[in-house]
Amino acid sequence: MSQEKLTIVARILAKEEKRDLVKSELLKLIEVTRAEKGCINYDLHQDNENPNQFLFFENWENKELWETHMNNPHLSEYMKATEGAVEEFIVHQMTHIA
């Protein structure tokens, strides 16, 4: 198992008319994810200039534990609840270098 810490930057762009739905569904992920094994931090942000844009900044003990997170039921529930409400979803897997 890889022991290298993994940073995730995930950008979610909600359709304007679905912004409140997407935001409420994203907020539901916070507590359950922060309790997961390997989660160092899981922070949600909303853009000041474009309120339809959300960003998760996450740190995980390693990639395998993040992958477990991505396959958990609460993520599947979020995907179902927001189907058709998200314009764009981009995930960056990053390594801290300095």
C-alpha cells in the first residue's frame, strides 16, 4: 500500500438553477467523509465571484484510502441526487512538493 499523502482538489460547477440543491448535497458529504479512515481534511469552498462553483480541498493519508472513499455509498447517493444538476466535475490528484 502506498504511504504517500494524496491531496485532492475537486471542482464542481453547478447549473445555476440547481446551485442550492448541489450545495445542500455537498454539505451532506462533510461529516461522514471526515469520519472516514485516512481523511486528514475535507474542506468545501464556494467561489466568491461565481456562486455556482464549489471546490473541495482534501488531504488523504494515501491514494488507496481516497479510492475507498470514492466507492463509498454516500458518494453514490450524492451522484444520484445531483444527476443532471452539475455542469462540470473535475478532480485533480496532487502531491505536495514544497
